[in-house]
Amino acid sequence: MSSRIPPLLEPYLALPPEASLILLTSVLGASSNWLVLRFLHSTLIRPEPLSVSPRGDDTKLVLVSFMRDFAFWKENGRRLGLDLEKFASKKRFAFVDGLTGLFLPKISAVRGEENVLCSPEFATVSREIQRAIHSLKDTDEGNIVLVIDQLDLLLAAGGDEIGAVNLGEMLIGLREEAHSTILSISADYPLVSTSQTPLEKDHAALVLNISHEADFIMSLRLLDTGTARDVSGVLRVTVGDSIEQGSQGIQRRIEEKELLYFVGGDGGVKVFERGQ
Amino acid sequence: MASSFRKRHVPVRSGGLVSSEPKSAKQELPKGVRPSPIDGRSTTSTGTRSLDGLLAGHAGLALGTSLLVEESGTTDFGGSLLRYYASEGVVQGHHVHVLGMNEVWGRDLPGLVEAVSRKTAPVEVVNERVLSGTIEGNEDAGSGTIGPGTKQVADGSGSGAGEKMKIAWRYERLGEFGPKGPSTSSSGEVFCHDFDLSKRLVLPSPSLMYFVPSTAKPDFEFRGGSTSASPFNRFLDHLITHLSASPSTALHRVVIPNLLSPALYSSEVSRPESILQFLHALRALIRKYSTQLTAMITLPLTLYPRSTGLTRWMELLNDGVLELAPFPSTAIATKSTPGASTVHEEPPQGMLKIHRLPIFHEKGGGGGEASGHGDDLAFTLSRRKGLVIKLFSLPPVEGDSEAQQGGLEHDHGKATKVDIEF
């Protein structure tokens, strides 16, 4: 079983063009963690430097995670052969911890160079992420890919002053700093379809906004027909509006597809077409 | 045999876990902890054997994870799960932190089945096989209705293949691991005890149970200061102080019964920012103390339906999500007159749905042949066996007489055929 990048996903995981936005959506039971890890892998470890970008080798990555701590990413990255700590020491990777300190006031968890978000306020969050981006920019030029895992948590738990519009503005500010942005967001049915409570309305607005802005969307969901032993879920790739209008570069690589995937117990992933 | 088994496990666990190198090197796991058969991470028991067996093959609740048990209707099966979980913690000497209840709840925990309480003397090496064997014997002597139960299969000594077929297949796999379990923990401790709902657990005198009441007005006392702080913040403060004060080998269990139930909580705390911040902070704590802390939460689903965004966020913030859907009591009543073939099997009292499993779904889900995810599962709560979860199979249709008639007709048919042939 291939523990690396599944061949069918390679075109999607390659270094996205400048100013692009990629949206990964997940549902309960079909988490996008493995996909985020594949993005980390393909961004930090480029199989052939001649593939897409001439400057591919010094692509850097900032990972902001609101739901998972660094230990999780480190452990699962290691299974892919991805030593995040090594990249961090080479100034090619920075982690912003949005879990440990966000709503826990009293823990003084300062772990080396890792950044810990301590307050859900926009100014603080935005400043911390930008600082992480700038800390990578210090060394030399290179594309910085910003990956934000479950940004929607900020919206759901942050309180009244955080609305979908404000969050969108913060996102635009952050996207200016980065070469490309990858977001993972929950898109469970109750969160995007009911739209009765403020929580649901805000979430639906955020998901809609981002999905219209996004260059392409990779959405994960469970099998419609129940569970199966050898299929974990369905991966659907939808090309966004902006690509259809211009920028032929990415259009050539990206086509809309619906694939099945299976995450093995060892963390390896198989992606295949229906019926294969 | 035992030592070679241990040696093989050491590198796996030190690779899987992040911060437990000193412990794993010495192979001195805390009481009530054993390595997972899948990846060697430390797990602890939920106090319910069949639930342990469901958790994606880890044969226990992995340390550093949380479990959300949702229940619809007015029953409280989830509460029983919590009590077993808390009892197991008390018996194993873990710290148990309860939110929203007071000491009365702690006095109502189910007690140990007698044979176990005698055998858990500290020096005596208790083999699980011997242990469950004695329980089996006791139960057989006590009540004639209990036949070849799950325990016998669970310890790998189930005899007939036919019997195995009747009982959920996943116990077979557990059975392979069962005998190894005690050998891996250095002192041969019992991983999961048997509890009796009709008995009361005697708490040790310096009790390691802590209660943080949810309301700001604790039993007829007037305390002006604490009214402002939300119960969640008080609970988090309590957890932080205890976790930072206790040694790194001490295990802690967080028990939260009936989260957000209006009987326990004021309406303010069910605002998304309040409850989701709390769950997020709890998740952060659990991850921070990922070798010490587990949590189990029950949520009344009728008040917070799964179709709402708030409930979905609560589910997303927990590692495991189970849903208990009890049958209406009338269904139990009609099914309690079982046919001849189901004498040993108690009728299921409800269905159990797995929406998410710890570790398993965090990785992406899949590769869990042993998870039981997606199967139809039913649960039965009984006094002695506790909550037993097994594959749901429809009992013989109530109109069993029809089938018998069919059989009779068939017999007649046969008979006439035979007659004709003659």
C-alpha cells in the first residue's frame, strides 16, 4: 500500500498557483486530516524538483491548527516520512497551535518556537499567524503555503464579535501574505443546510463564501450507501468559479472528479475510481 | 514468553506515543492501563467490556481521547455507561472528576461482583482467565438463566464453534488478546472489572473522586462569589490544578453526565460560545495530558437533536461519538417473552450507533476491520453483565407459531410425499 501521495491525487496536491485558495471540507466520520497531511507532504517534499515550479524546493509552509495539537501532526507526519520538526528547524515549516491555549487561560505552554494562540480575538489570531509567516520569510525568498485546519472553530466558538464577514476579512488579510492558502472546514449537513441558529447561519455563510472564492474544492464525505470495509469515504473535487474564467495553468491540471478513498490502519491511503 | 512479548512491544509504543518514554522503557504501566493491540498506545478500560471491544480494535479507550455518548428519549443507559466508567476508575485508583453532580452520585456507583473484590488483593496475581471463570461459576450457581455468556468467549476458552457463531464475532478477536492482556501489564492486574448494578461501590476513604457541581447554588449554601463563574470555568480550573499537582503517572477520568441538561445547567451555558469553548478547552487539556486523561460525556439528544449545528460541533470536538437509541419500553415488554431459541439471550433494549471512534476516524477512518463501525449494534443492560453491546439480530418473529405451522405443513407434505412414493 502506498503510504505516499496517491497517484490520482497528484495533480491536485501539486504546488498551487499564486494567490490560490483551496478548500477541503470534511464531515463527522470523514475527516480531512489525511488530506491535509498529503498537502504538507507534497508541499514540503517535492518528488522531482523539475515538476512544476523552478523554485519548488524552498516552498515553505505554515500550519495553523485549531483542532489538533502538534503531536498529532508530528506523529502522523512521521508515518508519511515527513519530519516536521526537521523542517521547522530548517525554517521551512511553522506551526501555530490554535488548540492548546485558545480557551485555556492558565496554561503557560510555551514550547520552543511554536506559536500558541492565546485568545480568539481577530487581532491576536491574525497577528500570531502573520508572525509565523514572517518568521519564515526572514531567511530567504520562497513560496509560503498557508494551511489552516478548521478555521470554522473560531467562528463557532469565538463568540458574538466573530462573524462570517469579519472572518472572511481576516482571511483576505492572511492570503495577501501567503503564496497560496489551503483551508479545511467542516461541511456537515446540520452546519450548512439548516441555517436557523446564528451558529448555523454563520457557518453556512462562511462555507459558501469560501467555496465561491476557492480555486477548487476537495470535499470528503461518507459513502451514501452506508459503510464498507474497504472504502473510507468519497472524495469529490469541484472546480471553482475563478478557474473557469481565466488562468489556464491550473485548469489544465484540475478536472472535476469523484473518487473513493481508503485510509488504512497504518495511515496509508488508497484513492481509486468507483468500480476499481 | 511474556518477556519476549514485552520486548516486541516496547519500540512500537515509544514510537506511537510522544511523551511516555520513561514509563514504557520500564514497562511499568499505571494500574488499569494496557497497550493497544493495534499500535501499542496506552488504553484504559471504560468499565464496559463490550464497549472496550468496539473502540476500533484498541480494546480500550485510548488515553488522551474523549467519548461522547448521546441518548435520545428519557432513559439513562448512557448514565449507566458513565457509572461503570467511574467505578472502573475508582477501582483502579484513578482520579475521577465529575462535573454537574454531587457526592450522592458517587455513592450510587455500581459495586464489584464479589469474586472480583476478593481477588483484587494487591499481591495476588490474578489471571483474567481464572477470574472470569470463577465469575462464570458463581453466576451459574446463582442464577440458572445465565448460560455460555460472553465472558467465556472473551477469555478465549469458548468451546463449541457453534456457540461462537451465536455471539458477536468481535469477541473472538478480543479473546485472542484477552489472555495476553494481563501478561503485558507487569503486575497482572485486571483491565476491566465486572460490576453489579445492585451493589454499591464502597469508596476508599481518601476518595479520589472530585465533584464540581454545575449550579452556582450548592446544596442550601449561599456562596456569593461563585455565582458569576460558569460551571465550565470552575471545572476547568479544578482540572488544571489537579492535573498539574498530581504525578505524571496518575490517571484521571473526566465524567460529565447529562451535559447541558436544563436540570443541571442554566440556559446561559448552552450558548455555543460557552459550551464549545469548554469542549475545546477540555480537548486541549486531554491532548496536553495525553498519557493521563480520558473523558466520557453524555448528552441528552432529545433536547439537543443531532440535526442542529450546535450538537454537530459538540460531536466534532469529541474523539468518539456513540448514539444510544433505546427501544420504546413497549417493545421490550413484547420481546421479553422470547422463543425457545433465545432463552439465554436477553432481548436488546436499544440500538447503538457509532458515529465516530477515537483515533480511528481522526486518521481518516478505514482499515478497521475490527471496529464494528457500520454494523447494526444493539445493547442490553443487565444487572450483572452490565451493558453488553453486540450485533443486532432480529429475534424469531413473534408469530413463531406460524413458522411452526409452516414446519408442520412441510412435515405433512413430506409425509404425503413419502406416502405417494410408497
